[in-house]
Amino acid sequence: IEMIYKSMLYYLLLGKYVLPFLSLEYELLLKMIAFIYDFSFTLPFSQPTLFFIGVYYYLYLKGIYKLNVNRKVTQEVCLLLSVLLAFYFYPYYNMKGQVVMIDVGQGDCFFIQQPYARGNVLIDTGGLQKSDLATSRLIPYLQSQGVFYLDAVFISHEDYDHCGALTSLKEHFKVKKVIYDFKKKTIGDLVFKNLALDKYYTNSNDRSSIIYVTINRLNYLFTGDISKEVESDLYQIYHHLDVDVLKVAHHGSSSSSSDDLFKMIDPKVALISVGKNNRYRHPSYLTLNRLEAYGVKIYRSDLQGMVKIVYYGGKNYIMTSSGF
């Protein structure tokens, strides 16, 4: 800043005679800024726990006190650096995992985080026409969970509300691979199976991947936007499928969640990813009534926001934005 003020003063006093020198000075300043920017870096941290905050501020205030009484703060500085380092690597020794229905409005986006950073996966990314979900919601949330890359992003089908945020996500975040069509994929300790049938459906929704995965003794079924026709075909093939948690197809539309589906599965929990007051009036009251009739506990992103199934050891806990 001082250099800029001096240059302006020289120009006012000496005019065009110093202009070549000022131009050179300006170019050097720009190159210096570019050089510093190229070598700058940030260390991303996950959302701090209350324990970390307490320890950090205890050491910080203790160090301030010692400075005020002219005592050495070497121990406090070393401990602070140790705490920061330990917290930076926290995802690698975090024993908890989670399956999260991220609230992306009218769309689908599910995040699976395995313990000890063994694998981080998204199933769909959501997509909004008027805002960038990737930079405004997905990436900040992933970073808050100590996730700084994704091992895989599964795209169930290419409707915008399921994959619209993918392009921006790949531009601003590390994504190792994007998976559209598959039979079986192993990510970390989890095996993802695609139950989609070898049959051509004219409706693109019916060509959704149907992802089946077992996570900490719970069987999950992610159904994309499939309709009753596909559900009926699945029933004819599988007859019975162990499912504990169902991602309700097509945001709870009446075109899905048929009786044939519930002849095949007997879920305990249903997750409905849907926008608040959406113009499609999802979820349908017919779907909600059918889920209730089969004794399924319903969780909706339009009413409860983000929904997490957190697991630790052999236990699973369901949490919403308002708590357990």
C-alpha cells in the first residue's frame, strides 16, 4: 500500500517523466502477487467438535495469559500445533460412519461415509436451475465432515434433479470416478450392486440404477425414479429381497411404491428426498398412505431437512436436523 501511495505522489510531482519507472514497478508488483498466490495453500479442517473447541481455547487463553506475565509459551504453542494436527487427521481415525440424505430440495443426493476414511460416496448430486448446489451446499457439507475427496459418485440416471450439480462438483472438488452403469462395485468395505434389469424401458426414469448395499447390518435400496412397471418386473425376478432402508422412488410420486414392491421388500425406514412445497406435489398422499399401511417409518427432507443414519460398531442411529 505504501508503495502505491509513493508512486502516485511521484507521478503527481514529476508527471510523465517517471511513468516508465512506475509501469515497471506495477508489472513487478503483479508478478510478485502472482508468485505468492501460486505458492499459497490452505489446510482444510472438518467441523470442530466441542471437545476440540474447548481444548483449543483453553491452550490459547493460557498462552495469552503467559504472554501477559512475560512467561514462555513454548509448551502451549507445541500443544496447540499438536491438537490442530490431530484434528486434521481426525477422519482417518474416526470410528463412526454415516448414510446421509442431504437436503437438496427437489432432487436426490445421498452421501455415504465409511469409518477410518475407507470410502466416501455420493449417490446422485441433486441439481437446481437457479443455484449451484455443488458450491453452495454439497462441498461445504462434505468439508465440514472431514471429506476432501470422493472415491465415487454414482449417477442413477441423467435427470437434472439427480445429476445437475455434477459438473460443478467435479470442477471444484476432487472426484475420483463417476459411475453411471455397473453391475457390482466395491468401494472400501462396501459392495454396491445394481439390480437394474436387462430390459429396455422407454421412460428414462425406468432406466435408473437400482442400488443395493449392506451397511453395518442394514440393507439399503436406492431406487432412483423407477415406476410401478419396473417394481413389478423386479418382483417377478427376486420375489423377496431383504431391505431395511428404502430410498423411495421418484420423490414419493404416485407412479412408484406399488404393492408389488412391498410384496418383495419389508423396509423399516423410508427416506423421501423432496423439495418443500414443490410444484409436483410430491410426495403423493397415496404413497404416504401405503408406506404407513405397511408400517414403514417415514423421513422426509422437506419436513425434517437432512436425515442421517449414523453407525458405530453394530448400532445404527437415525438423526434429523432437529435431533434424534
